[in-house]
Amino acid sequence: MNISEHARILSAYLRRLNKKDLDRIIKADAKCWYASQNNGTNEQIKVQNEFDSVILDIMGNMLSHDRENITTIVAKIVNREVTA
């Protein structure tokens, strides 16, 4: 995949997230960065698992129609049906 294709996929996800979800991701990510710089491996793994749980929860709350749209975008990119 080229940069444009990666950007298209990321944009598809970001456009479907609300501010609350983005804030949750940013907060969880900040905890991961802090743990990676200041804590041991066990704490880093724990915080990374918490981050993954936040992402899973957000994706689970996303409208199925939005997930279907993202799936279509990814399928087109994987099959090289990219128009832009």
C-alpha cells in the first residue's frame, strides 16, 4: 500500500469517530507513552492491553453501517481499485 491508501483508510476511521472517542484514544495513548518511558515491562503490557480494550470498545460502538463502509474502502484498496 502506498501512503495515499494508508491515509484513506485512516481518514475513513477518523471521520466516523466522535470527539469523546478520540479523547479516549488520546488519553489511552498518553498512558502508553508514559509507561514506555517510565515503567517496567509488566506495566507497559498492562497499559497496552488497556489501550487495545479502548479501541475494541470504540469499534464495537461504531455503527455497523460505518464499519461496512470502512470494509468497502479497505477492500477496494486491497484489490487496487483506488480512484484517488
